[in-house]
Amino acid sequence: MAKPQIIIACGLMTVAGVIAQSMALASVLRPAGDSDPLLRFLALQSIAGLALAIAFRLSLPKNYREPRGTTLLFLWLACTFVPVSGGLVVLINCLWAALFPGRNSSGRLADVSRPDFVTSLVSRVPHGGGSRLQARLANTQLSPSDRLSALVAIQSMPTRTTGRLLRDLLADPLEDIRLIAYGTLDHAENEIAQQIFRASRALEECEHDVERHALNRLLAELNFELGYQNLVHGAVRRHTLQQADRYAQAALETDPDDAALWLIRGRLALESRSPDDAEEYIVRALDLGFPRERLVPWLAEVDFLRGNYARVSELLGSLSNAAALPTLKPVLRYWS
């Protein structure tokens, strides 16, 4: 719209607003008739406010007119409920800001360069901070060199925290990442598998109960470790955990007072979603002297599977925040 047209439209809306405003004030002074004088005033005042809002909006600098609907609504409310002065206050403030803009930029904000990724320092970072490395590695938009650096860095982290990500990387579009991920998983799995093979051969040849108990215990722990480190999945994982439970039972037949094995059986029962069996085994470990602080999270998981959330909060609340492991502290904060 050209400037002369804006001036004409602004003038017409101003005249209409002034007339409607005068009629609104006059309606209050007239004696009450068939209609309520307050309703007459509000109707005329709303019309006056709309006309003045349009006039004031046309008078605003261009960058103050958007968003159109919100700006017009705000001006209409100001002109309706604060007659005459409401719109003028808004207009004067906008004109002042347009004529005298701020000249001093804030010294508190400044651009900084992107920090470099230093692989040699990863050994000093606790494993809880490894999530940033994993997120960097999973981001396929980054350069191949950055992702390869992150992959090399997480190799020093426990496989139980990276096994799932490494398995996902077997389908990565970058061949180098696929090969390194496969090699890392294969090395970790083969290392445990070789120990299982040697222990199984030794178990077949042993003749003493004490040695048989030690080997069954070792085989239970090794098979459990395969699942704990996320090195096996699907049917293989289920079979491996069943083997772990079988060896744990065999070891407990020769030494039923092994608290650590009862805990392993409890965690295996949790894995198979059997809270009743899990509670029985974990309580047995507690009775045999296993530290209560180490067992409380597993007992809380038992009640969580049962849907007894009040009991979960009670159990976790009994743990002191100082004694809890770093990975458990967010859980304690959530349930407290």
C-alpha cells in the first residue's frame, strides 16, 4: 500500500474511532432506556477500540506490524480497555525504539570455535560420560574421521556399555566402522568363549567336589558375562543364560552357601521376568551375608515387575545417596 493511501486509511480509522469513542461516552451520560447503558458503552467502546487499533497499526514501523493478528489483537485490547491513552502508549514506545535503536552490543555473548576431539584424553573420562562418544559415533552426518576417532575411543570402555551400539554398527554404511565394530565384538566374545571351552574341558576331567564347584561357578559366571556384556542376542542369548543358570544350580548343589551364585540366579530370574523366583534367590543371598546395599536395587526391580511401585520407592529411598553407584544415582533421584 502506498504512503498516501496509508495516511488516508489511518485518518479515516482515527475519525471513526474518535466518533465511536464519543458515542460511547455519551451513552453513559444518557438516561437508561430499554437497553442497559453498560452494554451500550461496551459495544461502542469495542468498535472504537477496533478502529483505533487499525489506525495505530498502520502508523507503526513495518517491523512492528508482524505477526499481524497478534499485533492487531493486542492494540484492540489496549484501545478498548484503556481508552485513547492505551494505543498512544504503544505507538510512542514503538516510534521511540525505531528512532533511537540500541547502539551498544552486549559484551556477555561471543562466538567460540568448536572444540577439537582429543582421543588421547578419553581414558580420563568416566564411563558415564561415554554417552557423548556413543552419540557422536551414531551420528552419520559427521565426517568419517570423527566417527572413527570416537569408535577407537570407546574400545577402552566396558563392552557391557557399548555392546548394543557396536552391534548396531554392523549395518553402518561406512565399511571401516563395520569392520572395527565386528572385530571388537568378535574379540570380546571369543575371549569369553575360549575360557568357557577350557573350563568345560576341565570340568569333564575333574574328580573332586571342591574343584567341580569352582569350575561350575566359573562357567556360570562366564555364561552370565556373555549376556551381561550384550555379546549374544535372541535365541543364543536365551540359551546362554539358561546354561548360566544350569551351572549355577550345579555349583550350589556342592556348596549351597555361595551367596554370589544365589544373586546370579536372582538376576537370571529377573532377565526371564520371573519376579517370585528372583526374590527367593536374592533373599537367600541376603541371608547368607551378601551386602544389603548391593541387593536393594535388584529387590526394587522385583517389585517393579510386580507393579508395586510404592515398595520400589521405599526400597530405593533406604539407600544413601553417597553409597550408591554413580549409574544408580539418577534412579534414586527419580524414585525419591
